[in-house]
Amino acid sequence: MKKKKIIKRIFLITVLSTALIFSAVFAHYYFTTMSPDECQEYCIEHSQRAATKFSIFCDGRYIEDYMYYIATDGDSSKAQEIFIFKRKYFGSLMRYKFVMSSEQSGREGEEKFGSIQFFTRNDNGEKETESTLLFFGIITDSNIATYEYTLTVREGSNVYRGNVSWRDKPIWHVRFCGLNNTDDNYKKVISDVKFYDSDGNLVGVY
């Protein structure tokens, strides 16, 4: 009889311990992440442009993907803004964790276009060894249509041209992935980036 009581107690303690651990893990997940509405509220609250509207696009490289919120209104005399969030899953539940914003990138005073460079993390949570460089802006502010840049790799440098990505959104963006300036064998450096409007006028240089 005593043995059965001991087994029941052990079972009860195990169940309660598991429930407490699960609750703690879920609470940490929930309170360190945001819903889509909370992401929008966070952007509005921390906007240096006093922006109230943001257009969103996703990275597309990960399951726990990165979401980019670009301000589409506010004070156009101030630098362009972007807020970056990462999807986080808890079973089938999906919320978003704040990663960084453009004011943390160290490049201020870019009114026609913004830029941010950072290291993403893969779906295992490991920091990528190569960085991502992102340029972004609002069509109504800059009407940027094409760009030109110099790509330097181990074998040398070449100049390339391309069209900006904006589709039906009020924003445009240009993204460079896999950048590396620390290993000469895998060197990939972007420099002398120039942006032009739809009439071919030079709008900005990075």
C-alpha cells in the first residue's frame, strides 16, 4: 500500500514539475514576443519619424523568417526607418521577436533611402558568418528605380546594375546577402552603391 502511495506521489510530482516547466517556457516565449498588432504598436511607439504606417515584407530564407517593417509616412526630413522582427514558433502558435531597428545601425541622416547591415540567425538559432545588407525607402519619397554597385570578390571587382524590388507596395528594397570581408578566400564586398530615379537622375550614393 505504501509503495502505491509513493508511486502516486512520484507521478504527481512529475506531472506538476512538467506542467510548471511547460508554463515557464511558454510564459518566457509569450512575454518576449509580440503579436502582429503589437509589432505595429512597437514601431509607432519607437518611430523617430513619428510614423504611424508601416509596410511589411519578409526575408524568405528561413522558417522562422525575418519580417521587415518600413515606415511609409511621418517626417520625411528625417532618416528612413526600418524595424526588424523574427518569427518565433511555440507549437502551432506564431509570434514575433524584435531584433533591431535602423536607428541602431549607426547610419543616420539618410532621407532618400535607408540602409542596415546585420547578421541573421538560421533556424537552429546559429548566427550566420556572413552579413546581410539591406537598402530601403518609400516610392513617394525617392522614386528609386535602378541601382549600380561594385562587387569585390577574391578574383577582383566588377560593376553591376539592377532594378529595385517594390512590386505593388509603397516601398522598395534592395538586399545583398552572404557578405564577407574577413576571409579572403570567400570575400564578397559591396561598395560604391548608387541609386537612380525613374528618369535616370542620381538620387543617392552609399
